[in-house]
Amino acid sequence: MPNKNTITIEPLARVEGHGGIKVEIKDNKISNVEVRILEGPRLFEELVVGKTPQEDLSIVPRICAICNLSHKYAALRGLEKAVGVQVDPTTRLYRELMHHGEMIESHSLHIYFLALPDFLGYDNAVAMADKYRDTVTKALQLKKFGNKVMRMMGGRMIHGENPILGGFGKLPSKETLENIRAEAYELLDFAVATIDLLGGLEIPDHMERETQFLCCRPPGEDYGYYGDFLITSDGQEYPAENYKNVIKERVVSHSFAKRGQYNDRPFTVGALARILLIGERLTGKARQAYDKLVTDRWHRNPLFNNHAQAIEQVYSLEGIIDVVNQLLVSEDAVIAQPTQETGIGTGAVEAPRGTLIHHYEVKDGKIAAADIITPTAMFLDDIEAFIRTGGEQLLAREQRDNIELQFEMIARAYDPCISCSAHLVEVIYK
């Protein structure tokens, strides 16, 4: 009789949302891997049909409480293209400030509280506090700072209504901006110290395999979190409007989330993809961190997404300082107005977990169609592929102790946002 057994991890702990992992083993080999997204679909793309662009901007951030400003930003970029809104340079700076805040809040949550306990041998961040009290305390301060920037630009902590079509309803005072800049300076040393902490960790290699990467190409020559073109690790570049020809979605029977592939193969988005594809654009202390940490292994090992997020923490703190410096001497922002009521637009931004796309068709001032592709939906296939490779290697090495934890660490490294991924899906029953 063949030897069969199944490893079931449910729920998957220390991720956003309700998911699980199922790995089937037959004759000491991996026969099936499923990353199961168990949250029900929420149909946001249908909910916004018939709504005005501004109503859409109030609805789609509800896809996620953590990356709600990324959804707002992607929707703004898509809708403003559709209705002919041209925002001024000062408004773009304020949006960059907003986005940096969300990156810091989300990355700090993931690095210190969701991922780091695995590497240091703890069940959770609270258990780390005795030995790593300063790290946990500073991490909480960093996350609180990210929340403060989000609240300042969003209007409230979660699902703020301050970002509107063409600009912002209210802008921070000069004094508030100066205080934010001072806090960013104060936290920068801790973010840099995190680079050394992560650089000293021993990173397992059992899951290593070649994969593909995708992210937005920022305008100009700078690093950044938005763009009108998608770039890939095979050297290709595509207008964001052609996203359907690049990212091929499909459904699977074991998940309430779609799956994305590029060139009929799994791919990765997120901080790791950004650092590998555009990391040489970094400057300052972020570039020093890049030069210190990045190796060839990063192309084959998803656990380095944790390190990539740490580099981006440094980049976003430096980015806040730079943006505030520019805002303090910039012209006043003006809310730009629509120039048409019918049009099509695609907005692409880099959410903390990777490339996020919002596509809209607007007719006579109302949304006629919407399409949203989230980062987690793009990289679920890649998580399964890395778990399969890791499981096969661990079984071949006869290292079955804590194999469940190894599978969880792979999934957690991607920082999946399960709520985002399950916004619309058609389930195939077999």
C-alpha cells in the first residue's frame, strides 16, 4: 500500500485574513499543495457599477483596512485618467507622503510582529519582549508613526475620506509637516539597525527555486511606489493599460481568490520584486542597506522579502524627509477638476504586498465596469510552488521536524493580504 498523509495548517497564523495550507504527501513525495483562501468573495467590482467616481473612492478602500490607502491611490490614478483629471506636482508629493506612511505601517507590522518571531524562535512578538524589549518597543513606535502619517493624509486612522478626486480635502500645516519630518529622522537609526539584525539571521535554503518578478516602473530614474508601466524580470515592459495581456487570471477549486500567472508560470510581486527590479535606483541609507544585504540568493528565496521590506522601511523614512522638505517650499496644491464624463483608465501602484491594479470604465459620470487585481491574488501560485519545492527538499533530507513551520514561514514571507485577494471570484466545483 502507498504511504499517504496530509499536512493541514488552518488557520494560517500571523497573516491578514483567513487562510490555510494543505500539503499531501504520497510515498515520501509531495503530491499536492494548496494555499487555501477561505474568506468568502465580497464582490467589490460589482458593487461600484453605477456609482460615481467619488463614491467608488469611498467603497474600494473597504477591501482592506491595512492597505486601504493603496486601494484609494490606485483607484484615484485609474479614475483620474478616465475623467481627465491632471493633478499638480504638489498634490503628487502629498500622495507620495501618504503612501510612505502606509508602507512603514504595514512593513513594520509584518517584519517585527508577524515574521521575526519565526527566525528568533518565538511563538509571537510578545514572547520576544523579554530578550528583545528595545526592538519590540521601537517597532511599536515605528508602526505608530506610520499610522500617524496615514491618519494625517487620510483624515482618520482607517478608510479616511480626505484623499479625493483631484487632490485632498484638507492638507497638514507646516508645523505638522515639520513634526513628521523630525519623527522620521528619529526613527531612521532604528530602521537602519534592523538591516543589521536581519542580515545576521540564518536563512533556510530548502525552498529555493527560480521564479519571475513583476512591479511598476516608477517615472524618471528614482525608486518609487507607482508607475504607468509594468516591468518584469525577463526584461519586458508593458503599459499598465495592457495588464490583462501580462497577468493571466484563473480560478481554482480550493480557493475563494483568483490566481495570476505571467507567461503561464507563477511570479512574485512585492518588496522583493521591487528591490530586485529597481533597487539600483535607491540612494542614501536605503542604497547602503541594498548594497549590504542583496545577494544572488534573493532571486530564488522568498524569505528575503522580509529583508526587502526592511530596506523599504529605510527608503520610506528617507522619502518622508525628502518629500516634506519639498512640500515646505512648494506652491499650494489645487484640487483639479474632471474634464470629461466618459473614459477608460488604469491605475497601477505598489501596495505594501506588491503591484495593485484598478481599472475603470466610466460612462456619463458613472462607473460602467471595474476590474481590480490585488498582489496576493498574483503570488498565490508562487507560494504553492515554493512550498512544494521546500517540502520535497525537506523530505529528501529527512528533515520532517517542524516541517509545518517551514511551510508557514514561506507563506508568511509574502505578507499575504487574504481579504484583498477574495474580492471577486467564480468558484469551479469538481
